[in-house]
Amino acid sequence: MDMVNREGNLPYDTLFSGPPALTECILDFGRVFRGNQKTLQQIIANTTKQPMIWLADAGESRWVMLEPDHGVLQPGGRQAIRVTADTSVLEVGEYSVTLTFSSEGDETSMRRNTISKVKVEESPMQPQPSTPLPLAPGPHLGWLTPQSTHTVGLVINNPDTRPIDWQVQIGTGASAAGKRVHFDHLDNPATHEEDFAAAQHNAVSVNPSNGSLNPGESATLYVTANAAALEPDYSYTTNLTLTSKVSQSPDTTSTSVQVPVNFHVSLRPYNDGGPKVPTGLPPDSNTSFTIPTGSDSGTTSLSFTNIDPNPMYWTLNPDSGANWLVVNPPSGYLDPGQPATVQLTAQRAGLQTGPHSTNLHLLLSHRADMGLPNVVVPPFPVKVTVE
């Protein structure tokens, strides 16, 4: 089984409702042995300013499975759909079907189509090993600030009836290269793609990078993007090449599949569907203050304003263990253009005379449960001097 195709970059500039945007016009499964399955990935995106209810439909076809086949996309949101061709219900030959991706409105339904095709062949006399199947689409690690890292889990599964050994190579080709596109050119990435040395910059790592799987067994690989050596204001893409071979069987050949990894690096989020970072945060404001002699505490205030066109929820907390700093209120809700004022109180109890510092962490979301999509603002310092 294979999973191929990479996520494209889609513009976010439509003001009106419409059908989901698609990254793939044709899903070509190529040659598949009869009785086997193969999975490709279709990315849909909501490039409008309104939430979108979407549906995916394979018509009367029994050999194509869509997972998931419906959902809700917030403005700027993306959804990876696994499209699986199951040739166990097909005879030898060539097949195609039209897949419909539509958005449902109060009065209208708008749609876009993708052609899916496969060529079914007889299985060889000697069965080849099945490649471990990623149980989720290629990981999109989202937005990273410079010098930061982000880790997500990728589950793989052995669909073969025999034990297999597997390993992961990062990057494409012998040079382990990746691609990057500057934010200024995301609307036309094909003509502005640049190579970058993914391995040389330690941009992506996988742990574990090799192992064994029994028949039907699964394992979780932890994929980490590292922005320490990468330039900001770029969208980065590379591949994980997942290779497997039947265990203790030197006569069998190995098989492989490429899983795309996507992320972007910037001081502020780009097209991730989350709120814009408020104004008024440090370094524009000063969060250094004192606990005066004879006082049990010292206070200052921090104000910031929602510049996003949508309402947003926020939470603000110091580093773990900095119990001497009280944030009031620690969370809230802001309408567009609305300011918030937070009081910071440093307690003398437990602090020695002299300087002390911690970091404040601001999390933003359009949803009350602080779920995705959200924005983690780079931490900013609070400095307190105990007199």
C-alpha cells in the first residue's frame, strides 16, 4: 500500500462562499495488483471568509473509499482526505471515477470534481512485501517561530501477513533535499521553489527512524520540525521515505512510499486559520517592575488589542513554577478591535531580594475550547526586582 502526493499551497484571498479548493486535479493510482489497496491524499481548503460544511462523494463506485467524507472547515482551514482504491472488487483492467467535493450553504451547493483512475493487474507469483501504511496523511507541522521546534505523531501500520523491517530517510534524493517557497510567492509556488538541504540544516527528524513490525502491528513515529537553522518567512516541504522489507528474507525486494512533511517559519502565523497576533505586546510595552521595600507585592499592567477581523479567545500564563507571579484575568474573549488589560502581580513571599524573571505565554484561538486552529505567541519576559 502506498500514500503519495504532497500538499499544495492555496491562496487565502476569496471574500465570498464557494466550493472547497483542491490540490489535486487527478488522483492516479497507477498500476495496482488485483486484491491490493493503494491510498493517495487529496487536500481540500476553505479559501473563503466563512465556515464551510463540506461533503465528499464517490458516487456509485465501490472501489474508492474516502476518509473522512464530510466535515466543517473554518476560514483558511485545510483537511487531508485519504482516497483508497480497493482492487479486491475489480477485475483486471482500467477504471476511473469522478469524485465530487462540495460545500453546503443555506440555499446553494457548490462543487469541484477530481478524476480518480487505476489500472488493475494480476498479482505476481511471488508476493512482494507491503509498505507500512501511514494511518494519517503527511504531517503538517503548522507555524514555527524562528529557533522553535514542533513535534507531531505519525502512526504507521504493517498491512502484510509477514513481519517486516522498516526505516525512514529524510528528504528527497541522495542530497536529502527539500523545497521552500517565500511567502511573497505562495500564490505561484511552481516557478519560485528553491531547494534547501533538509538534512544539513537538521530541519526534520524522526524518532524512531527504524524498526520492525509484526503482521497488523502499528507504531508511532515522532516527526519534529526544527526552525533553528532555517530562514523565516518561508513555507518548507520535504519528504519522509518509508522503506520496508520482509524480515529475515534476503531474496525479497524492498518497497517504499514517500510521506510529505510541511511547515512554515515566521515571527507571525501565515495562513494557518488562527487569529492575528494582538498589538501592544512587548517589546512595545514594558513588563519590568518592582516590589517596593515594605510591600508584600508589586503590580503592573499589560494591555493588548485584537486586530483580527474575527473574535478571539486568549489565555496568558507564566512559566511553570513561577507561582510568585499572578495574572488577572488569566484568560478572556475579545471582539474585533477590543482591547484587554491584564494586571500582573508579583508576590514577595518566597522571593529573595534582587532581580527575578519569567516568561509569559499567550495562546490565541477562534474557538472557546482553544482547539485548532490556534496561535502560540512567542514568549515574552517579565522582570521583577525585589527591593
